[in-house]
Amino acid sequence: MLLIIRMLILGIMGILWLIAGLAICLCRPGHPWNLYALTQMLRLVQRVVGVRVTYRFDVKELRSRMPAIFVGNHQTNWDIVTVADVPQPGLVCIGKKSLIWVPVFGILFYLSGNILIDRSNRSRNGEEFLSLVRRIRKKNLSLWIFPEGHRSKGSGMLPFKTGAVHTAKLAGVPIIPFVTSSYYGQIKLNRWDNGEIIVEMLPPRDVSGLEKSEIRKFTQNLRQDMIARIKELDKEVRRPDGFVLPDYDSAENGSDDGAKQEPSEQASEKS
């Protein structure tokens, strides 16, 4: 019964969110405040699904650090709800172009000013990253990037791609890491109390002095620092009985060292 009630409430909220979101985005398409407005509405979902999210950062301090590149661990589709209080005015996200076909979410993702990139077309990705850098500089934008590239789905933390660090260096802005305590499998709609999730801001990282040869190692160290903090948060979070933590130690170490050159590296060479 609880599952049905929650699904009905979430369905109604989804329709209202779509209507309100379309009204906001159609009145000011692409405005840098759109994402902030939409995610603030999603905070209500946390109560509906029975999870308490604790945010550990000072909003004034965070905004004083912007523009910046925000990075965070990517666990499930619930991320948009769990980190709903992190986006600030002037922040937009980067996503793959196929997101536009996701019902409800896709059209709002596009109209709220977020940036869609075509990951399959590697020949143009370098130019797309240079375009991102120009938009950051011209419009004073901040970007939210998931450096794993995919949802980890309980498998620890996936290797980081170096795109976020390359973009921050080219744009001359800092990296601001956020970590979310492990929660894959924690949110179940047929359970009344789904426990607690903690989202914490780590100290900003200055990348302006990095050499190109140092970026991959910096990315690996950033990932390890985030994993270390997540492990600490996991020790204090209150969860339902039977929750199994991911094994971060067995997850593949470091950044994605694929043979192909990353689009951000192509952009670095062109800049």
C-alpha cells in the first residue's frame, strides 16, 4: 500500500514539476537560474520517499567560490533528488544528448540551460569542450560534471575521466568536489524510513598551476580523496537494517586511462 501511495504522489508531483518547470523555462529559456529553481522543487521529493538528506556546506561560501567546476560521485537516478540543494544560481549541468529523450526530465534538462554533448562524435568533442570554456568565461557560468561518466550503481566509484580538470584549467576556475554518502539500494518506496544521506562539500582545488602532464595524476588523487571522505561519511550515516556498503577498495583505481585521447585533451592542445 505504501508503495502505491508513494508512486501516486510522485506521479502527481512529476506532472506539477513538469508544468511549473515548463512555465519557468519557456519564459526564460536557457536562463542560468532555471536549474536552481527546478532543483529546489525536488527537495520535496526527499520527504515523500522517506529519506533525510543532510547538507554540509555554507551557501554563502559556495557562491563566493563560483564560477567553478562542481564534481561529484554518480550513484543512481536518485542523484537529482539527493543533491537537490547543491545547484546554485549560475550552475548548469553537462549531459549526453540522449537525455533529451527521457520522459519529463529530458525536455526540462534542455530548457533549463544545461549543456548536451554528443559523446559518440569524438571528432567534434574537442571543439565542444572549447565552447564550454568560452561559455564559462563569457557568461560566468559554473558547470556540474560527473567525472565517472556513468552511474556506479553500488560498484564503488568508477574511474574518473580528466575532462572536469581540463575544463577548469582552461577556464581558469577551481574544482569544487562534493561527495554523497553511499546509498545505492537504500531508497525503497515500500519502506517507510529510508534513513539518512549526507552530502558534503570538500575544499576547493586550484588547478591553474597544473602542467598538462600532471592532470591525470591530479584526477586520480582527487578521486582517492573523495573515496576516503565517503568512507568516513558511511560510518556515521543512519541507514535501514541490512544495507550493504559498496567495496570501494576493489573498484578500479585512478582515472580512465583508455588508449583514446579524451575530448578535453584535444581541446587543451587546440587552446
